[in-house]
Amino acid sequence: MTEIYIKNMVCPRCISAVRQIIEEQGLLIESVVLGHARIGSVVDNVKIADIARALQSQGFELIDSGQNRLVEGIKTLIIDTIFHQADAVRRWNWSAMIADSLSHDYNYLSTLFSATEGITIEKYIIRQKAERVKELLCYNELSLKEIAYTLGYSSAAHLSTQFKRVTSYTPGQFKAMQHKRDNRIPLDAI
């Protein structure tokens, strides 16, 4: 069995794309989840290089060091929670969830993340939440109060303050913009 770790996987479509890339290499897949794939056999370095090139052509990247895997694990966990597990956003303490999920001390993970990414985990979470708010505002299905509740904010005012700090717009200004979809940032670029 071979395990590979993959950067820039942010959604279920990414899982499908990675699965297809690996299958096109003629390999048997045991599992593919955000940031990670398990191949049913031992894969030599030549085949790993082929996989890396194919992944890179689709905007993904193999991760080689343990520290880089941890940082990508943090990012993947945050994105998955904010965009795919709304219940977890409201009920979890981020530091405890991250530490438990990655089986490392949170202070170590926080220091590593800041040194690698140039921002704190907290700021990264806030940026991801801002992108989720943009998405939900574009859908126009929830009120600001409902969006605040969904993303674990104490109030719509708290959400508005953070949103403006990140985007320079209030949620109302963003919602009124003609080309608001053009102002969204891809999740793997945050």
C-alpha cells in the first residue's frame, strides 16, 4: 500500500478528479479523501513522478514533508468544516478540533502554520468564513442572521464586522454589487 498526500484538494469534485488521475495511471485505489489518497499497492518513484505531473496539470500538488502534510491537514480540515459541515462550525472549539484531528499539540500546530503560511490559523479561519459568506450571499437563500448562525458567529453584527475587515465591504454592499461572483477567491488561494 502507498499513501500520498495532495495539496489543493478542497471539495468533492477534487476527490473525483484525483481519483480519476490515479485510475488513469492504472493503479488500484483503496480510498481518496480531501488531501489524501491510499493506493492498494506499493508504487515506485517513477510512477509517483507520473502521478505528481498529472496532479500538477490539474492544479494539485504532492506534499512531501511531514510538516507540510500537517499544514495542509489544517487547511483541509478548516475548509471541509466551514464548507461541508455546518453543524461542526457551530459546536466545535477550533483549537481542540484541530489538535484532536491531527493528534498534535495545538500550540505546535499553530506555530508551524503561522511560520509556513505567514498568517495565524485564526485569520485563515476568518478568511475562509468570509468566502463562505460571499458564497451564501450570492445564493440569496439565507438572511444575514441565518448565515451568522450557520457559521458560528455570535451575531450578524459580529459577522458583518469580520466580513468588512477581510473584504472591505459590508455584507449588504457585497450583496448589492453587480459582479459579486468576480470577487470570490478560490479556496486553495486563500
